[in-house]
Amino acid sequence: MFEERRRRRAAKRVQPGDGRPLQRFRWWQLPGRALFHLPLTQHDGRRTMYAIDVRHWQNQSSGSVKAHLYLDGKLHAESRIPATFPVPGGTIEVAMSGFGVKRCHYVTTAGAEHQLVPHPASAEGRRARLDRDHPALSRWIGFCSLIVLLMGAGLLAVQIVEPLSRIPPIASRIGSFESPIHLPLWLNITLGVAAAMGSMERALRLRYNWLLDGAAN
């Protein structure tokens, strides 16, 4: 019920497009633009190409980041993120984290999910090519990102538990907790930067976990 309500709210944000052409992806847009493609067959059997264009360099906190849906190279619709676009056979769902696109999937009416294909010139497309051409290196990078985030989440949990345990009602019941880990400021900053980089790498693969990546945000 909650999911259906969320999708209805997202559908209300969809506005018709003005038909302007999809701009070519330029190399200098790597840090702040994501572009994904989805080939689909229309009800009349005609083969079409959908594209999702997100300029995520815009201020996310202001709610101004939009996803643009193109049909055969023309702007078909647009919506503030999180966005849900109706397309033949289902919907395209787009969502962002603080580090990039965390979801750009085609969800069929039967409930199956398929991630859209990133443009080869985009950061997401280059990361996908690395995974395809050098799978061992790709797995190693992904593993390092996960380890850094696990370390960051663990340290954050310890830092939260310690002051909470000193609250008088809690301390009187279970006692206070003193962290055995005391890191210097420079190491805390280094781990924070490493965790942010790990979440950025995961965002290029559209990987997101509310606990790991949310803690790094």
C-alpha cells in the first residue's frame, strides 16, 4: 500500500516535455550528468528508444533536480526526482542519493526489474565498461568500497552509542559505554573522505544501501 501510494505521488509530478532534442554527451559533463537508455517495443510493434537524462550537479536539497525522459531523441516528459515515468509495459523509476543516481530501472507490470543501460561516455558507462573488460579489477574495487563503508558505519555506530549511553536513565539501567577506539582527527577525516569515495564508486554501479551509503552521506 505504501509503495503504491509513493508511485501515485511520483506520477503526479510528471510533466509533458516540449520535444526538444537530446543533447550530445560531452566529456566535461562526467561529474554531473547521468544518461541511460532503454529500447522498448510500442503497442503497435514499433521499436523505440527511451533515454533518461539527469543533471545531478543541480542542488538536490532544493528539490530542483529533474529526470528528463526522451523518446527517440525528443523530450517526452520530465519530473522532479524521485521520478516514475509510465512507459509501455511498465514504468521507469529514477532516484538519487547524495552521491549520484541510485536507481534507474524499468519495472514491468509483472514486477520484474531491469536496470537501464548507461551511455558509454558517461561515468556510469565507463564504470560498466571496466566491469566488462576487467572483471577481476572491478570486483576488487567494489570489495574495497564495501570494506571502507563497513568501517565507516562501524565507527559511526560506536560514536553514536557512547554519548547515548551516558544519558542518566540509560546509564542507570545498562551502564555507560566507553569506546575503545579513539582516532586522531586526521584519521577521522581520511576515513570520512574514503567512505564518500566508496559511496561515489557504488553510485556509478547504481548500488545503494540505506545503512552503508546513508551513513557516508
